Amino acid sequence: MSTPVIQIKQLVRTFNTTDAVNGLDLTVQPGRCYGLFGRNGAGKTTTIKCLLDLLKPTGGKVELFGMNPAKHEVATRSRLAYVPDQLGFYPWMSALDHFQHLASFRKLWNLQLQTDLLDQFHLDPNQNINSMSKGQKMQVALIGALCPEPELLILDEPTSGLDPLIRREFIRTVIGAYQDADPENRTVFVSTHLITEFEGLIDEFTIMDQGRGLVTMQTDEARAQYKRVVAVFRETQEAPDLPGIMDCQIEGREMELWVEGGETHIRNWAEQLGCESLETHAMTLEEIFLTIVKQKEKQHAATAH
């Protein structure tokens, strides 16, 4: 097994008496597109800042390329690019000034890619960044992260300032193309709550909530494990008390069941009741995320009482 690009073990980061991250474990292998999913405030940004030594962990261990980023800052930072959720630029710089400034710190800078992406996003390289919209600033930051062709691309809510059309174009064509150029060695680690937009790219993911990792899964494994079953009956039915049902919604004669771990027993139950139609669908990553978080909330509420 190759050295993980990212290794996080029992990470804890406390602010005063609040645990922003509490016992998080995850491992990212080279060539993966890895998603860190969670609602706002789940601890995603704190995790990334600990990983980049922008915050000191309260406990646990983080590694980049098998190295401690606090002890090997230059060796780790030179192999990655990072786009934070809160952008900052020198206010007097144009986009071109910004790229030249970044390139001065890099061994490699792909000028052709810079030109192509500026054209693709219809950005004027001579425009002062301060006069750009939030979305345009995000595009400048993303171009600046891609041009050094890093081994690891760390993106924290990278599409939050982009309009829906540009979001989709950026994710599908730009991030996809970055990885496709060297699929064995280029790794993407993306933190987002806009899960739908990364549906076709994510290989593996961890779901965070309230500072903890709820589940880590391969995407293909998750799609095989979680199903949405839609049954239509001759008359209204009560929700079944069967194993594996994570959620149930009833509208008239139609019942929608969100199921973990196989649906054969639910199929048998529905057929015994003489259902008129029965369809099974793989869940999207966003549906899986919502289902898992909702189930954890129910479990927490039940133990609280």
C-alpha cells in the first residue's frame, strides 16, 4: 500500500470548552477524490486548518505525504494547493499580478492552463481583484491552485461563491481534467455541503457532524448499501417495523422507504400486502448524507430522553 496523502488519527481541536473536532479518523490514498461532507459548523474547516498547521491540534495526529506538516512545512506545502472558504488577496493586485506572485514561489507553473482557464471563465487578467465579484474572486483562487499542478488539491467549500452553471462547469471540466491528467498521483480533498455537484467525482467520503466522523465509505459501496424503495399499495398502509429502515414517508397510497443493507425483506413484505408497484433506486450521495445525519439525530434524541 502506498503512503497515504492524508492521514488523520483521533484528531481533537478544542476552542475554550467546545470540541470543534472530536476524535476524527480518515485516510486518503493517492489518486482519490475524497469528500468531507457535513453541515455548516460540522468541523470541516477546522479539520483542514489542523491538517495545514494553520491551527494546532489539541490532540491526535495529522500527516501529509507521511510527514508532520508542522515539522515539514516546506516539504508538504510545496506539493499541495489550498483554496480556503474565506478568500484573501492583496488589494492592489490584478489577477495577472496575483498569478505572477504565486508562480514566484512554485517550481512549476502551467501558463497555458492559466490562459485557458481565464478564457473559459471570461476573466480579464488585468482587472483589479478588489473590483471583482465574489464568484470571480473564487475563480481566480481556483485557477491559482490548479496552475502549479500540485499532487494534492485541498478545497474548502470551493463553489460556494459561484453561480449554478459555473459551479457545474468548474467541477465537471476543471477538477475532473486536473485529476485525469495524472490519475494515479493527483488527489483532491474537498470539503462541501453542496454534495450533489460532486456526485460524479467523489470516490470516497467521510460524513462529519458536530465534530465527529459519522461514517466513512467508498462511494460504490455506499450506493450498494443504501436504497430508496417506492411502493404503491391499493390502500394506505402504516410504516412497517422492519430492520434496516432509516426513514419512511407516506403520501396517500404511496410509501417511500430509505433502506440500509438490502431491501429483499421489504420487497417480500410489500408483495404480501399486494402492492401495485414497487421500485428500487440507488440513493444519491446527498440522499445518503441526509439519511445518515437524520438517523443520528433520531438516535441522539432517543438517548437524550
